[in-house]
Amino acid sequence: MYCGQVRREHVGQTIILKGWVRHRRDHGGLIFIDLIDREGLCQVVLNLETMDREHFEQAHALRDEYVLAIEGVVRPRPEGTVNPNLPTGEIEVATTRWEVLNPSEITPFKLDEHQKVSEEIRLRYRYLDLRRPEMQRNLMVRSNFCRVVRNYMYDRGFIETETPMLTRSTPEGARDFLVPSRLHKGTFYALPQSPQLFKQLLMVSGHDRYFQIVKCFRDEDLRANRQPEFTQIDIEMSFITPEDIYELIEGLLVRVYKELKGIDVPTPMPRMSYDDAMLKYGKDAPDLRYGMEIADLTEAFKAGSEFKVFNAVIEKGGVIRGFAIPGAGGKFSNTQLKPEGELNQAAQKMGARGIAWFRVKGGASAEGAGLESNIAKFFKPEVLSAVRSKTGAKEGDLIIIVADVELVAADVLGRLREKLAADLNLIDKDKLAFTWVVDFPLVEWNPKEKRWDSKHHPFTAPRYEDVHLLESDIGKVKAQAYDIVLNGQEIGGGSIRIHRRDIQERVFHAIGISQEEAERKFRFLLEGLSFGAPPHGGIAMGVDRMMMILLGEESIRGVIAFPKTQNGACLLTDSPAQVDAAQLEELGIKIVAEEEK
Ligand code: ASP
């Protein structure tokens, strides 16, 4: 029996428990021990009066985290000592015999005081950190999650198939992790950024419905809540439209939330175009738990502004956008709203030159539409009333405005919106706001490299009606791609794929991949497409992010058994690490010291 499973119904039974000493209260002739295992803790009592004295005396040496086996009789706790907060709180075990299975050094942190220790220490001693009930629960929920997902996918006729880890580059927009080959010196495998091309080839093979819960590897720059290796539910299906994917994934999310949280997730889930998401929320993964929609005010200001800053932005083809923060009119003083105040500083750090603001004081019919600001005098009353109505601002709100080139205005307002909603406590933490984002552009301009890059990956199908634009105006081509977003985080994304060799070649060409390079890197795909590839499409869901949201964890490291730090180090195993000279020699690799470079 597990320590955490002893209940009132076991009273009178003699049981054996094995677990760890989490606490020990030594009253001389009476010793209380909290014995803990993965199911929880149980109070174990050692009493001098009912035990052999010598055996009892040795128990004074028991310490925290010793591994202990006990035999004893379950009995109700004496009146007044029942602990209603504990599943085992009604009983205790009167111990007759005990044995230390293994002692423990003093642990580097007390396991119930983990909050007081740095994450570095916790990651270095991860096996101790994982011994804590919260982490045990997280890993258990993660395991249940995978079980629910597998059952659902099997119910829906999917086949779980593994794909190689040692492979060649699968472009998902990140750098590859490379593995040198010993047998073919000077050549490298890449760890998969995703199984993308293999799952497409499984469709060519007639597999029809594939899924896999799989590790993916991306050598990306540091960002919060990213891991160099992460887990996806990877899915591909033949002969489908996006509607089939929406239905499948909505069903999966419904099943997961019902079985793991007892929550009914409503379907169908809303859908929003990429353009709308960028305009109204400043990002392609909008958080819809709260309003504060961004409005485009460019036209409104064009109609009557003597404010030079805005006019200059409009002349240069920029935009003026803003949103209303409910009830925030009184929350920011004029000093806080000044250029050196906190809001402006935050906006500047995000890349804008600053913000303008209006406080909503009077009713919509009041003079100047009730808007007050240091710059209100520059605008005709009609302009102010348009600003008020377009932002949907109400009395007591604060409107903030950014005027800049479109990309900057959208991005900064999107980030301010999220920051202010969080800072001002405007987010309903219990809400689950799912949305599909659809109609993505096929490509995006890479100003650094001066070329078009795929927005998702180069195997994404363009909308059929846009195929003719591939050579003439690729920036206008929309993709048959979709993302599923939960509470402002992309939890999955996918697309209908290109299943014809000629179109794939045209897309490669349009994004600057020469025919020679395409043949060299993607020969297997192009050949596969030419042997009767069925129309197909799929999606990948991010397991770590979904777990994070499901468990309410702040950090992605809280849902992964053995995670890496922000800079890709494993503090438990001290990796990445140097290797022996002999190993390098076998691989034909020479490390060039920094100064030699
Ligand atoms: N392979 C894509 C990714 O990992 C997902 C997909 O298109 O199915 O993001």
C-alpha cells in the first residue's frame, strides 16, 4: 500500500509502508514521523511503551529523507488531532517494527521549503526536487494527459509511428542540432526540428492517419519558456480540408479538459484571420480572456489633426492605433503619463517612440467627446469623438495611442495590452479562451537577408486561388495554415501541405531555394511527391505549453522532468560537456580555440 492511500476503512489492519521520512517530531518516548511516497504522506507513530526499548531507541537517529519501511496497525487519530486538510488525516499507523532501507545525507534544501532556494540548486538536485508532491503531481498529470491523447487518437483511427532522431535538416525556422557521423567522417546528422517530412512521406505511403508524441529539437536563441528539446503531438492526415483538423483538435481539447479537469470546453471554437489578430491584438496569438481591442485611428486623425507628430507619421505611411484600458483613467497620474513616466518608458523599451493618451472624463456627448489630454487641443471634436467610439472607451477609461510604422505600432500596442491587462489585474485567470487563427500569409519579408521566408515552413500549401501569384506577387499569397491559440499562447499549428511536385518546386524557387539546393536537400521529398502523393495536411500541438497552462505553472521547466536552463544547460548532468580527445579523433573533429579563429 502507498503511504498516501491509507484511509479510515483500513483501521484495524496491519500494514507495511515504505517511503521517505519528510518530518520527524521526537517527544522522547513518542516519535511521530510523516512518511511520504508518490501518493502522499501518512503519520506513523513509534511508542516506547509498545515497542522493544532497544529497537525504539535507535529511532532517535532517524532523519529527514531516510528511506524507511514500517509495519504497524492503522488506528483512528485521537480526538482533536484529526487533520481535515490531509487525505490520510483521520488515521495514523501505530508502528510495531521499522527498518531503515537507506539513510540520507542532509539534503541541500528542505523539500517543503523549495521556494526559498534558487532554481539552480533545484535543477542540480532535480531528483530531490521531483520528490516534492507538486512535481510528482505535475508528472502524473502529464502522464495522464498523454494517455488521454493516445486513447483519443487510437479511437479516431490514427496509427502511432516513430520517425528517426538521426536525420537531416527539417527546416522549421530554427538552427539544427548536429550530430557528427563516425562512419562517414565530415558528415552530420541533424536532430529533427519536427518530423514534418517523414509524416508527409508516411502519407505518400498510404498510412492515411499518423500521430506521434515526439521530441523535437531546435537550437534557438534564449527566450522565456523555450526549451531546446520539447514535445509535440504530431499529426498528419490524408484527403482532408482544414475543417477536418479543426474538428479533430477541438475534440481532443474537449476530451483532455473533460478528463483531466472536469471542464466542458465549448465548441466550435472561434476563428479569426491573421490580419484581424494583428490589427486588433498586435500579435498572431491573441489573448481573448479580456477585451481592450486595438483600433486603427489613422483615418480618424487624418480628418482633423494639427498635431505635428501624428501628421508626420501619417505622411510617411505610418499608422495611429490605440486601445482603451477599462477604469484606468484614475490609475495613472499626469506624471506617470509624461514622456519620462513608466508607460512611455515601457513603450520605448518595446521599440516605440512613446505613447499619447486620453482620459475619458465626461459622457460621449460632452465637449471634445469627454476626452482630456495634454494634446486634446490639437484635434477637432469630431476626431475625438471618433477616437472614443472606435476604441469603445467608457467614462473612467484611459486610451493609449501609438503612432508609428505599422509593424511597430501593432507590436508595441499588443505587448502593452498584455502587460497592462496583467499589471492591472484585468485577466480572469479561470477563463479558457481558445481561438483558431487562420489565413496566414505564405511568406514574410526578411529585411536582414532581403528575401521572402516561409511564415510556417516551406511545405505549407498556398490557397488554391492564390497559386498564380507565386511568381508575380508572393507577398499577397495566403497559406492554408492554421494555429490554435489558448490564452494568448500558440498551443499548436499546422497546414494543408503541398502535395504536387511542380508547386513545391515553385514555392522553393519563390523563397530563394535554387533548383540545385532543392535537389540536394529535399530530393527525397520531391521524388516522393511525384509518386502519387495524396492531398494531405496536419498539425503539431505543443505538449509542454499545454501542460503549463493546464497546471497553471509559470515556467515550462515545471512540467518537464529534466529540463534545461534558459541557456540550454542541464545542471543535473553538467551538459553540454567536453568530450575525450580520442572521441573527437574518431569523429575526425578538431576544436579550434577562440584565438586561432
Ligand atoms: N511541423 C510543424 C511544426 O513543428 C507543424 C505542422 O505543420 O504540422 O511546427
